[in-house]
Amino acid sequence: MRVLILGGDGYLGWPTALRLSSQGYEVAVVDNYMRRNIMREENVEPLYRVPNLHERVHLWKEHSRKEIFVHIGDLRQWDFLARVFDEFQPQVIVHYAEQPSAPYSMLRREASLLTIENNLTVTSNVIFAMREFCPDAHLIKLGTMGEYGTPNIDIEEGWINIKHNERQQKFLYPRQAGSLYHTTKIMDTDLLWFYVRTWGMRVTDLMQGPVYGLFTEETVVSDNLLTLFSYDELFGTVINRFIVQAVAGYPLSVYGKGGQTRGYLNIKDTVSCVQLSIENPADEGELRIFNQFTETFSVSELAEKVLRVGKDLGIEVVVKKIENPRQELEEHYYKPVHTGLLELGLSPHYLSDGVLEEMMKFVLLYKKDIDRHKIFRGTKWS
Amino acid sequence: MRVLILGGDGYLGWPTALRLSSQGYEVAVVDNYMRRNIMREENVEPLYRVPNLHERVHLWKEHSRKEIFVHIGDLRQWDFLARVFDEFQPQVIVHYAEQPSAPYSMLRREASLLTIENNLTVTSNVIFAMREFCPDAHLIKLGTMGEYGTPNIDIEEGWINIKHNERQQKFLYPRQAGSLYHTTKIMDTDLLWFYVRTWGMRVTDLMQGPVYGLFTEETVVSDNLLTLFSYDELFGTVINRFIVQAVAGYPLSVYGKGGQTRGYLNIKDTVSCVQLSIENPADEGELRIFNQFTETFSVSELAEKVLRVGKDLGIEVVVKKIENPRQELEEHYYKPVHTGLLELGLSPHYLSDGVLEEMMKFVLLYKKDIDRHKIFRGTKWS
């Protein structure tokens, strides 16, 4: 089966490509290095050097004897996108090709507009390319749990049945996100839902929580196959960032009260969730939504975990509460359903002390490369 | 008070400008003639020639001694937009500057992408310009009743309180629209709601139903001050189109069963609703939503009305049911609340036979100019 991975150079795109390639799928990856370019422009860098996609695919072939096809180009350009779809004739499209940083999307007008324009143009182009070249293909789109925000009622898995004045209607669960980036994901969902209803597309929208971790089964075989790992405020997810801050002796920055609670998952589970979604496709005319995370933590709980594991390794970790630069509830109700992927067979990798210790030991190898000035930026929402 | 009208050349923008100018507001209009350009490209033309904005403003000044400032340019271009905001320092912004045709947005990929890109870029630019140049100004944004679609429960005025598992939360009323154009209006609302919460903007989002009519108090004084009037499938709203079809002896095209029900309003009420919204501004940090229509009709009911009024004028009108080229429910529940604007003091102009007769008599003057080939196109949704 032919799987096209859009955004195949990224933190999640690359491990997804290797998982699917190792499982016998015919895989092509597309990327325009937007993430790497933005990182350079904003003076943040990954923890360790990551070879370019051509180099990585070459190394993967040496290791696995399996070929991954690489297309470098901008999916906002229809001619490029159409050529890729026409040549590869994908049966599954995994769409990670979006500007993925919430703080970046709040930096300034140009960054906001880039996020809107890139994310929506690519999603729109993908919809039209599927219609033209592979109308029966299955689109797996990465959404985010952040679309839901932190409502005062239970968060259902994508849909909610509303009873009102003695009548009822099933709706997309109402969404209100905490950043411009997350808002573009809501817009993606709006767009997909319209074309699912109108053109009968098959779509799985994965509402993913913040991902952590360094290793998947396939990337761990060589340092040069590891995925892009960020520890800066713009692109580093919170657990990854805390691990690096701990190793660098940089206080863990907890915004405000630290009661902000989210659903987290290990990068190993991300690739499994995508694989499970491919193996169990959405129906024609179905927008299937899964809440993709395995357990919930508050920021303070995460800081305490990292502090405890650091102590066991002889690292003194300091937690520092700072004024919250974001607009968000610091204490709130949070009860999201997440049964869909478990029912498909997901076996979660939970956030044990052992997992944190393994990450911390690895990051210790790169301690001298951590640039403390790149960690914190204090991007303000207001 | 300084009011900036974005999209001031359009069917609604122009009468709004004249109303506010006549009422003593200091008015500036902005347009890039996108609507006129698209019409020409798609080989549809208005019923009668409409002078350009500079010419119309000149005529208005001769008539009223009041000046309206004109800026011709593309609001997607930040430099242009910023200059207009910086110079005029608006206290109110009325935002009509969007690609407004649902069928056009469904024509082809380029038209769809233009609709997404224009509508969202302009809204985003307006948000950032307000923040930079007039953070306390009041934005009045034209949304559409079409954002709600046709749910099986009562449509509330923008917001709904959801009780779920013994807890509750107020949400934006869930939206699912019937065209790509309407979907971009949902995205506009998503975007505005995010920045209202984050930056404390003042926004009124007017969920307007299809507008009909030719005359407002101010435009009726001279043929050259009349607003752009379309009768083609792309830009003609249904009642206006039916009137022209009746006069031209062209069967009224009812899609499918004709039970599609919407909330309609007279163009006179549109300008009053905008004026009322200006006089009663939204609070800081408030996204205020009004459902802007005065009465509901099914398409079949509208066709019958036009048929009856035609008969009185000695015109034989034929109603023709045709296969529905759109994806929509042809019979459905429809009960939307619309009390907000009435409470502000709106005195509706209802769709009487007299109103239809006045329109029909006026259109009869232009009977020889109606191009029957421009009426129907059958733009398919699927």
C-alpha cells in the first residue's frame, strides 16, 4: 500500500515514515524544510544535528534495504503537489505539513499570517489533489487536542449530541483554541468536514496531545536516524524541554499556577496511532475523529516528575514559577474521552520514571551542546 | 465618528456608506473591485451599469454636500491596509471585504482557494491593523446565517449553553455550512473569537440571511446612486434573481423539493442593522453575535409569491423544479432566534406583495437589458 507522508522531515513525520516503511508500506515523504528554516531564522536549533531527508533516506536504505521516496517542495504550490500525487498515486495520505508551533504563531503578524496561509492552503490543495488523483484514498490529518481548549464539560471524541428544547442534533464538538496555530487546526477541521459531507472523502482527524520522547523502534538503530529534537520554547514540547532544562541546570519554567492540564503521549504511540488508523480506514463520507493521547498531567506534575528523576540521577533540578505570558486557564476542569484508538488496539507507553530517565541519560550525552540562551523566550500572547 | 467600510463598492457596502454618510458619520470606503472583476471574468454582468466608486462618491457629494473618502486597493496587501488605517484612524470598521458568492466558491479549485485566501487574509490583516492603529475601535463583521446550516435543533443567536454529564459550558453555537464560501465565514468567526478572547477586541458578528431589494432611502434619489444589482446564479441572491427571471419570462428555477428555508431581509434593514450595531457597540473583549434577518421563507414560498405578484402585473411566471446541483437538505427543521437587533430597535421591512411589485416594476424598465444566458449556470456542488 502506498502512503504519502506530507511533512516527512518533522519530529513526527520522520518516525512515521520509518515505521510504515519497516512494516512493508511503500512510502514517499514530502517536505519543504519550513520547520528547519523557521528555526534558523528564529535562532533556535535542534539538540543534535539531523541529516537532510535525502541523507536520512539513504541511511535508512543501507540499514533496512527499504526505499523511501523523497520529494522536496512546497505543497502550497499546486503544480508541485499535483505532480507528486499524480506520480505516486497514494492510497493513504498522512498530513503533518503544517506550521506546528503555537508560540511562533503568536510572535508577530507575519508569523501568524504564514501559519494561516500555509496550513489552510496546504489542506485545501490536498483536498483538491485527492479529488483529482485519488478520490478513494484515506486522508489522515493531524489535528490537536488544543482545538477543544479547556471547556468545563467532558470532552468527547470529536462529536457531541446536543439536546436542546426537546430536539437533538449531533455536531462537531464545539472548539475554542488557545493559540492562533491551534485555531488554524480548527479551521482545517471545518474545511475537511465540509468536503467530507460534500464529496464523500474518507478522513481521520487525529486530535493529538503534546508528544514527548526521542526514540521509536526504527529511529533508535542509528544516531543519524533519530528525529529532529527541539528544546526551545518555539518548537520544543513541554516534556522534552523540561528534560533538557534539567540537564542544563536551567530552572523548569512553570507558567503561572501550573495547573494547565493536557493529554500527553509518547512518540512511540504517535506512530502506532497513525499505523492503526491506516489499518482501520475511515469510511467513504466519514470524518472519523480520535483523541490521540494516553494520559493527562498538569504542568506542575510534569515538573515534579522531572525533578524526582533528576534527583535519582544526581542532577539538581529547580522549578521556577514565572508570570504566565499566555492567555489560558491555569486551573480548570479537564476530562477528555480517549477510547477510540485503544479500541483499535493501541498499547500505550506511559510516562514512567524509567522513560524520563532514559531520555535524560541520552540528553546528558549532548549536555555541552545545549545553548541555554535558546531555551526561553517568553513569547507573549497579549 | 469615523467609519471605515471595507468592501464599500458592493451590493451592501455602498448603501451602508450612504446611510452612514447621510447620518453625519465621517465615512471612508475601501474596495479593490474584486466582485466586479470576478463578474466580468465569469461573463456575468449587473442589471444596469453602476459608475465606479470615485464617480459615485462625486455624485453623492453633489447631491448631499457630504464627502466620502475612497481608497482603491487590495486589503490582502498589508502596506495598503496599514496606510488606510493609519491615515483615517477609524473608530468603527464595517467589514464586507470578502468574496461573497457560494456558487463561485464551488466552481473550481482556483475559485475556492481565492475565497479562502482573500477572506481569511483580509480578516487577519484587519485584526492586526486594529491592534496597531485603533485598538479600541469596534469591528462590525458580516457573517452569514449559512454558518449554522440547517440543524435539527433551534438556532440560537450565536451562542449555546450545553449541559453535558451534569456540567455545563457556553460555546459558540456549533456550525456546519453548506458551501466553501460559508465555511470561510465560520473560519472568520473562529479567528475573531480567538483574538477577542486574547486581545480584548470589540466585535459584532452579523449572521445575515440572504438580502433582497434595490432601494434604500439614500440610493433611491438617483439612478446613478443605486447599488450593484446582480441577477445571475453566482452573485444574484434568490429573491432578486426570481424577480428578474419573472420579468424575462425565464422559469423560476427551484432546486429539488424547494423546502430549503432561510431567513431573509430587505436591503433597507441591512443598513439599519449596521447602523444600530454602530450606535450600540460591543464591549471590550466581547464577540457579540446577531442573527440578521426578519422572516423565514422556503424557496417554494418565494417562487409562489413572485408568481402571484407577476400575475397581478400581467406577467406570466413559470416555476420549474430542477434537479438540485447543490448538496443540501431540501426539507428540514428551521427555527432560528432573531431578537437581538429587534431589541436594539430594528423596524423590519417585510416582504409584502407591494415590495415585490415595486422591484418588478423597476426591473421591467431594464427588461431589454436582461441577458437570459447569464441567469442559470447549474454550478454543481459534487
